[in-house]
Amino acid sequence: MSDIPAIEVRGLRRVFDVRQGLFAKPRQVVAVDDVSFSVPAGSVLGIVGESGCGKTTLARMILGLLPPSSGDVLIDGQRLGDLDRRARARLIQPVFQDPFSSLNPRRRVRDIVAMPLVAQGNIAGDEVKRRVGEALERVGLSAEQGSRYPSQLSGGQRQRVAIARALVLRPRIVVCDEPTSALDVSVQAQILNLLAELRKDLGLTYLFISHNLAVVEHVASEVAVMYLGRIVERNESEALFAHPQHPYTRALLDSVLTPEPGLGVPDVGLGDTMPDPANIPPGCRFHPRCPLAFERCSHETPKLTPNEAGFVECLLAEE
Ligand SMILES: Nc1ncnc2c1ncn2[C@@H]1O[C@H](COP(=O)(O)OP(=O)(O)OP(=O)(O)O)[C@@H](O)[C@H]1O
Ligand SMILES: [Mg+2]
């Protein structure tokens, strides 16, 4: 395993201008706010947090699909901006939540899986065919299924197609954004097991986003908890689940998961004051919902405070 992190992000920030009416003044939404971390090669960083906290925005910046407002992304030690699209595709690939909308319905499975190879522009037809066959086999799809259209497959099979497409260039890093949230519960475990097996066999590094804490606990070596665009706690998975330190992490762990897959909103039991990323509270951004908030929290911004293997951003932890 190399010392160069597979993913490193430094001071990553993304602001969106959101216009709510034709003549309304645009509001600024800070979707990701000064996020820094690195993911060692071969490990799995899980990212959890409520809907709208910035998980997908973070993932899209790391994939090079969305330019950051500021900050840097390094993939395997190389700045994302210095890599062209093809080089980037060879290093890092996505698997998204909804395999239906991410697969072109008018193409056969084998052509969908071949796309990243064809886009490289220099791989011979025979080689493309061979590698598509290999990728399909790896994810447990037959050659016959390769000649079908996405609509002729089940949800789980479609997600296998998306995984085959992500792997066909043999990338080192895969960003999974809610990869099983749209699937029936019975199929989720199969896809999770497949992802785990592929990681082991191919030595992959995952950034694994999910609102389902049980899933993250199962797959991640480290976990980062996001709240309103910031990572408020990060630690080794076991330590984070055994000794959550941030009050928000504790609320998440106490929460009842929504039974609706794909809804992405855990009921954190913190009332219905949904956080508004266009209107981030001063001081600690979590203080209006925090059961442990005290006077200083409304005007003092907590600093990153180291804990076992990561950090927590809470004034209580600084004491
Ligand atoms: N293209 C965009 N234009 C404007 N605002 C955006 C855009 N993309 C995301 N946002 C806003 O940025 C914030 C973070 O969104 P994001 O999709 O990253 O959250 P998320 O954590 O992935 O949520 P979910 O769990 O629902 O997938 C939200 O307030 C969202 O409305
Ligand atoms: Mg998302």
C-alpha cells in the first residue's frame, strides 16, 4: 500500500447561487464548507449525514464533475485539474444511487459497460470486447444479460451493470453515492457484498456515501459525519460507533432510520427545524438543534479537536 493517499481534499468549498423566483435576489447556498480529509489507499471512508448536508456535492467535486468554488482535490497525489478527462476516468469512477437514470435505456448492457473503454479512444475492438466480458463476469452478469437493455433487468442487476461500467477501466478509486438506497432491502445486501468482494480482490479504495448508518458501519474503515456542509466528526468506524463524541453524531446514532429506501432522511429526533444551508447559524452551526448547547455555542465557532483517530468539531470537546 502506498503512502500517497488515494483521495485528498484540502479546504474544499462549493457555493451555489439559488434563485427562487424570476425577480428574487439569488441566495447563496454553501453546500460544502471548507472540508479537508484524506483517504488512505485501500480503505473505505464512509460519509453520513442528513439530506442536503452536501454529500453528493462533495462526491461530484471529487469526481471532477463539479468545479469547487475553492480548495483542491488530489487523486493519487495528482491535482484533479491537471488530469484530463480520460486520465481521470482511469483513476476514479462513480456508482450512483439510481441505476435507472444513470444507464442509457437505448443501449445494450455490453455497450453501456464498453463506453468508458471506447471513450479512451485507443483501445482495440477485441480488447474492448474482452474487457467488457471480464467486467460483466466480475459483477455476476452473464453474456446473455450483456445483450439486454436496462429495462429488461431488475434493479439489482442494473446496479451490477453500473458497477461493471465503473470497473471496466480498472480504476483505483470508486465513489459510491447511496449505491443501494434505491434497491429492495433483499437486494441491498447482495450489492454490498459484491462491492466488498471487489474491493478486496482489486485493492480498491471507496468513498462510500450513505444515509444508512448500519450500511456504513458494515463497510467503512473510517467514518466522516457531515452537517450543513462541514465534517463535524471523523474517526475510525469502530470508535465512532462505540464512542460518538459530537452531539450530532449521537443524535444520528439514536435516530430511527426511515423505512422508505431512497428517501435519505433519517429522523434524527432533533425536531423539524431542518437546517438551511443558505442561512447557516453563527457560532457552532449545530447549536440551534443541539440538546447540549450552552451560551458560548451561539457565538463561538468550534475548532477541530483531535480524538482517537480523527477529530470532532464541538466546544464541549475543546474543554
Ligand atoms: N446544482 C445545484 N444548484 C443549487 N443548489 C444545489 C445544487 N446541488 C446541490 N445544491 C444544494 O446544496 C445542498 C447540498 O446538496 P447535496 O445534494 O450535496 O446534499 P446530499 O447530502 O447529497 O443530500 P441527499 O442525502 O438528499 O442526497 C442542498 O441545499 C442543495 O439544495
Ligand atoms: Mg445526495
